[in-house]
Amino acid sequence: QVQLQESGPGLVKPSQTLSLTCTVSGGSISSGSYYWSWIRQPAGKGLEWIGRIYTSGSTYYSPSLKSRVTISVDTSKNQFSLKLSSVTAADTAVYYCARVYPISTGRFDQWGQGTLVTVSS
Amino acid sequence: QSALTQPASVSGSPGQSITISCTGTSSDVGGYNYVSWYQQHPGKAPKLMIYEVSNRPSGVSNRFSGSKSGNTASLTISGLQAEDEADYYCSSYTSSSTWVFGGGTKLTVL
């Protein structure tokens, strides 16, 4: 059973860059069968899809976040990462990494436990 | 892209059935059979309950079922149990090759 685990700073200052990593265990991130995605959830609010990456490095981002988001993959470490620049308090949320299966049109079938990131000075 | 529209809350008594709707557009829900539903208990990660409109992953109770008509998808939970009390989110693949979620529905088991 594949497992995903988010890691990164829990506190980021306004205007700085939020950086998170998702480590995949129990399976290879290089499998061509999956996309790897980031999703966030502000406290008391709904889920928001941020973007996804394929093992080749191809990406798609939410139009509303596209100008500030970068998702990358490190197959040697079985990890993928999220960078969100110029953060504000509105970016405070629990951030989840998730697996998408099958590729292109699939569902989020495995999720990390989530990590809370607070944007505050 | 706008979030899919879900009712903020629904409720039902144990043993009853409830239905949660999820309304989108022809660019998402109506255009593809790639609607999925997620259950989220407080402080926990979402869990996939239904995929491709009406399919259940292994291990999910057959009390959960999904359907779609036009731009609206629905999740039905029959034989409500206390453990079903949670937030439920729909999601759809979109014509922009992205995904969009609904705003979420809080299910209360009375």
C-alpha cells in the first residue's frame, strides 16, 4: 500500500515562498500510471486543487494559482515538491499531497495526512 | 474555474437515506464521467468513496452510491449510520485538464 507524507515548515512569513515536500513510500513515483498532486484546505473551508505533476516533469496548475506555483519531482528520492511564492495570510491552510489514478482524468485515491502551514509574521 | 456547488449541510436519522448534490457545468461535471466523492472526518485526510460517477473503491460500503444527470452529480448514502457523519466533497475533471472540488457538505446524523 503506497503511503504519502508531507513535510516542510509550519510557519512562513508573508511575501516569502512556501516550500513543501511529499515523500512517497511503498511504491515508485516513477510509475507511469499516476499523477502526483497538491491540494489545500483553509481551516473550516473546502478543498482546493493546486496542481499536478507527472513523472516526466510535466505539470498543470490551477489557473487561480498558476502565477505563483511550481511543482517539481525528484524521482531519485521518490519525492515531489510544492513551491508557492509571495504568500499571504490567505494561503494559510492544511496542504495535502495526493496520488491521481489513472493519469489524465483520475481520482485522488491516496492522500497524505496533511500538514498545516500558517502564513504570519 | 468556479467551485462545484454543493448544499452546505444535510441531515438524516439512522437508517434513513440522504442524497448530496453537486452541480457544475458542461465543462466539468456535465462533460465527463470523471466525478468522484470524498468523505472527510474532522482532522483527517479525505477518503475516496466514489469514482467515475458511480464506482466504489474496494472496501467502501455498498451503502454509498453515485449517479449523474446532466451537470449535476449525486451521492446517496442509504441506511445512515453514526459513523457516516462527516464532510463530503465532490470533484470533477475539467475541460482545462484540471480538477475542481465542490464547497463541501456537512452530513449530520441525528
